[in-house]
Amino acid sequence: MSNIKTPKRMASFERMIESDFLSKILNRFTDQNFVPTYKDYLELNQSMYTGDEAMDQLMVWVMTNPRIHRQYFETALYQGLEHLPHTIPELENFFKLVETPPEWLDPQQIQTAIQFSHRLGANSTFVLRDLALMTGYQYPGFNQPLILTGALKQYAGKRLAETHKWWLDITKEHGFDRFNDGFTSTIFVRFIHALVRYQLKKSNDWDWDIWGMPINQYDQAMTNIAFSGVLLLGLRGIGIFPNKTEVNAMLHFWKYAGWLMGVEEKWLIEKESEGWKLLQWMNYAHPTTDESSRALAISLSKEPFEREYKYFNTLQQKKAYQNHLHMTQFFLGRKKMRNLGLKPRTLAWYPLYLMAKNSVIYTSAKGFKPLDRYLQKRGRAQQEFALELYKNAGKQLASMHR
């Protein structure tokens, strides 16, 4: 055991199997083994040294002639291989891989997940921003690529707009069709991840002994779970209770999104309990909250002041700022708020209001189709409007489309 190469960020096997109270409870009452076996430990360890083999190989070819080869890649991505000036085996091999859907892909479940996502409206933004993203900032391993690529210095609104734009793209109707925005955006993000890995692997500033591979398999898998398992948990906390069909569809949707992003299938979940297990193991795969955590959390908390509302701009900025802090405290608790450098609120009332409102509206919609259709239409409009709020910070968004 002592001869195994392990990043310093990761706890020892002995510490992991000691487990904590929550792991023992979940181990008893779910179908997952929250106490890892030695095989689990080895796979987790290996995932931290593993990137995205297919895209990383393609990136090596791209960087032999960056300007021309990137143009060829973008031509293949946005227009198709037939528009290249000549046959390029490296691009043909990669696009054959991503254009061939996995055997398990179920288009009906993808469609169900898209409709469910639309119905969530602004609720999805609250959960993904104030629970998933703030939780992720507590784990410094996720933050390191942002620090070393300079992204930490960007406005929070710009980072948020980039992620939200991608989320909107993949949740469009037929978004994953070959030349539609969801497919091309995901492959483009995958390309950027590989570019960051390529650059950081050559950088003296990246500490392999501590962090392992930049944007590695485990960290990517946990990001994927943030959009699926964490979202589902957060929705229940604010009064939205998806049925079994909706839960399965959301997990299936994000399994395919993760596959397209380059996450290995063994790290893509099919059951919520699998996600809970990997989330619990995350406590052993990252050091404690540090200055990067606090810098990102404080920056995100102030993001509402970067927004531009059409009416009563200052008032609405202040209201959004308070509402999001209320939501963060509700999801994370006062102690973790302080650890992130955020001042707890005296009375975090907004989540209670949201919970009551959602409980009435979404429960009623299950038995009243017109309301259900309204939620879907209105919800998508709210999600699209959210991007407009970041328009100043997002003016220089990286081009994901042609």
C-alpha cells in the first residue's frame, strides 16, 4: 500500500475506511457501499491521474500546428468532416467516437429530462448556483485550474454566464443532435479542458504531487453529479419533488452529457445513491477550504451587482444579493458560510418562501395540465432571461458557435 503513488490531496485508505457517521448511516440504508473497498480506493486514486484520453491525444496533434489545426478542428465540429480540405485521421477518429451514440442512450429519457429542466424555471439557477457551485468552491482541487489559468480574476458574472450558456445549449429541444448547440458546445468545452491540461502539464506552477492531473476524471465526474444528483437533492429542499420517471430521466441525461464531455462510464451514475456515495468520498479527495475557496465564494456572492435589470436596477441587485445569500445559508449552513468568508444572515427567510410557493405550484401542476404547460413555457423563459442579466460580464464569452 505504501508504494502506491497517491496525490497529497487524497486521504489514505486507512482513513477512508474509518468512515464517518453519515457514511455509516448511508451505508446501512442505501444500496451502495459507502465504505470503500481497496479496489474502490485504487480506482479513485487512478482517476486523479487520468485526463481524457481521446481528446488529450487529439490535443497533442492540434498543438503541432496550433493555428491551422485548431481551424481544422472547428471546421469538423461546426460543419463536418466533409468540409475539411483533406482527410485528417486524427479528426476522423475522434469524431467517429463522439458521433456514435452509446448503446444505452434513450432519446425518450433525454426528452423527458429536457422538459423537466424547463419546468424548473429559476429554481434550477438557485440550486446550481447557491448549492452546487458554492459547495464545489469548498474543495480547493476544483479551484486550482481557475487560479493558474487566470480565470479566478475574471468577473464572477462572466464565469457564471459561460456555464449558464452551456447549460441552456444542452437543455434545448434536440440540443444534442449532431450540429445543434448542445452537442457542439459540449465538445468545445471538452476541447478547452484538454487545452488547459496540455498547458498546465507543461507548467512548473502545477503541483502534480498535490493535485494529480488537471481537470481529472474524478473532478469531472463530480462536476457532472453537481448538475444531476446535487440538483435533485436541492430541488427537494425547496419544495419540488420529481417523480421516479423524472429522476431517472435526469440521471440518464447527465450520464450522456458526461459521456460526451469525456468522463469514463464507470464514473457516470445511473442511480442517485451512486452519486451520494461519490459525493461523500469527495471529502477524502480534497484538502479543507482555503483562500481560493473564499475568493471564489465572495466573488460569486457579489455577482448580482454585475447584473443589469431593466427597471429599479439598484434595488433589484440588492434584493438578488440577499436572496442568494439566504439560499446559500439554507443549503450549506452557517458554519460553512463562515468558512467561505460569507457573513451568515440573521434570518434567511427567502428559502422558506420559495419552499412554500413551489410546494403549492408544483404539486398542483401534477394534476392540472394547463399549469404544467405554463410552468414549462414560463420556466424556460426565466432561464433564458437569467443569461441576459449577465450580458455586460458575458459580452466577451468565448465563441462556442458559428
